[in-house]
Amino acid sequence: MKRIVILSAIISILAASAFCQTDSVPNAFHYQGQLREGNIRYEGAGIFRFAITDNTSPLPLIIWSNDGSQVGKTADNIPVKGVSLTVTRGLFDVMLGDSSITNMTIMPVSLFQQNKTANLRVWFQKTSTGSIDLLSPDAWLVSVPFAFRAGSLNGKDIDDSSIPMGKLGRESVAPENEGRSNTIQSIYFDITSNGTSKVIYTVPTNKTFVITDIYITSADNWTLWTITDDTTSQLTQYIKFQIDARLTTSLQNWTYSFRSGLRFTAPKVVAIFPMSTTQTLRIRGTIAGFEF
């Protein structure tokens, strides 16, 4: 058995931050290669073994193999079980990490998070009793072009509203200097009143609550709202944000997002005051934010 003269890979490996949702990004990638014996393209069946290695010196270590064997060992160790493929006019292709293929294991979520440099090593065997030959050269696994952007994301690169509040989980948005877990909070209110009313959220002791969004499902006209941390006073020094919704028509599906958030600390409260003394009003909506 001679060497692979041409190895080409169609690889859909995304950056580490994207390579973790098994329901949206498959833990697998397509690999295609060309196999020759001398100057003749190989034709027929064959048994292939695959391993991904790191860049450990002097001998790389296996960080993944098609059958799950030899992981953690040096790259000269051959996976025990092979994958049967058909080679047509010298070409073969396989979906590495597709567990529906016999003797193929999935790619671990952490594989490309923990290893910035990786190479694919391939062995070929004509028959189950034939010799197992190492094909050359190893293939360097590189990113598809737009994965470079994913690898360098920062706060400025993320579009507003690209991640809805409902998709954020525990410890996903805490400030870097806090070191404490956070919890997404959603406070629903439905008020009917002809006077001052309140929507109150008591901030737990030793916690900070940050409002990021206000959603108004519907609101009658002639309503002035004040967001404050004082439930008994509407003095200017306590007001954090004020919404003048005194319109001639109802306010429907209104949203306001705070880029820097509005911070409230315990034991103070978050309160919204719909204020009117001339008519009965109904206001419905949600306050969203996180607590850490």
C-alpha cells in the first residue's frame, strides 16, 4: 500500500462556542480523501481507521478515534476497530463523528474547545486480515472561513436582540468582576386602577437586580410610569427611568431595552407606578432582567 497523494477535507467545524448544541450543530464533520497505489487510483472496498491528534511534542497524543480506543495514547497506536468504506476512482468520503456508522463514535463537545491545533490521522486496510498501513500525510484540521469571526466574538460583535432572554441560563450574563451566579428574572404585571399602583419586586439580601428590558403588552392612554427604588416617594432623586405614555391611542406591544441596565440592590425594591386620577386604566406587561 502506497501513500495518499492528495488529501482534501470538507470540514464544518465551527468555533468552540458554537460546537456544543447537538440539536442545532452536529457533532460531526465531512471528510473526503483520495487514495492511490503508486500512480493508480485505488478502486474497491477497504477498512479505514481515523484518529484526531493534538500537537504534543515530540509525539502527538490521540484525542479522538473512530472507535473510541487509544484516546490519550501516542499517535502511533492504531484504533482497534475500523470503518468499512467504498473507494471509487480513488475517492472516499465519510462523516466523522456520525454514530450511526458502525464503529464510529461522536465528537466530544470539548474536543475543539480544548485543542486549538488538531490533525487527522488515517490508516487503511484492504481486507480484515491484511496489513494496516498509515496513510500520509496527516491532515491539518482548519476552520471554515466564517468560523474565524466566531472565534473572536466580543460584546461589540453580538447583534442586539440576537439572544432572547428566554435562551439565557444561569451564570450566563453575570459581570466578570462578580464571580457569583445569576438568575434570569421575569416579572409579569396586570394592573387595573384609577390611581397610583405599584409593581414591586423585592431584591433578596446580598443580591443585585438589573433590569434589561421592559415589555408592554398593552396600556391605556394617559399613563405616566416611573421606575424607582422607593415605593413611597416619587421624588426626582429616586427616579431611575420615566416613561411618558400619555397617548391618544393605546400603547401596544411596546419594548424598551436598557443597554447598561438599571441596577437595584437589596433591600430596596423595583416599582413601576402607573399614575392617573381621572380614569380607570389597565396596563399589562413584563419586566425582565437578571439577579446576581
